[in-house]
Amino acid sequence: MEKSYCPVDTFINVIKGKRKATIILHLYQGDKRYRDLVRLLPDISERMLSKQLKELEEDTLIHKTIFPEVPPKVVYSLTPTGRTIQPILKEMLKGGLLFEKIIEKGAF
């Protein structure tokens, strides 16, 4: 995570990426296994999903728990920081829905 000139830019730089915000919103509903996330995000390749999960973990928004089983069981959950930003992402979702309506009406 790199600090930007503006705190808003810092926030956006952390959550921007292929479906990072959506991953956080899914994890807010409960812990998920990797396969659950693959199923919930069919428009993203597994390679890209793995990359985004790794970046979210490095930025301390999610936690990865590996259970020593065969085959290994991996569960992703939100950290306290990830839980804190969830309301912001919900508001961004509302903003996205507003802009989608505007786009559908051809107002842009």
C-alpha cells in the first residue's frame, strides 16, 4: 500500500483492481472458501482472482487461513480494517446504481 498525495486517492488505489470491492462485499456476508469466490465471480479468471486476493491480504483488508488438511482448506475472511470500509463500499454501490440509471437513460 502506497500513500498518495490525497487520502481519497490512497483509498481508491487500495481498492481498485479487478473486483476487489466486490470480493470485500462478498466476504462481509461471511467467510468464503476460494471455490466459493470463484463461483461468485464468474467474470474473473482464477489467476486474476488469486492476484486480487493476495493484494487484499497484503493491504490487510482480508485474512487467509490455511487448514492443514488434504487437500488443503483455505478460507478468506475480512480483517477489522476490511470490515471498517464495508459501509463506504456499500455507498459506492449506491452511486454505481445511480450512474447506471443515468447511462441507461442516455443522459451522458
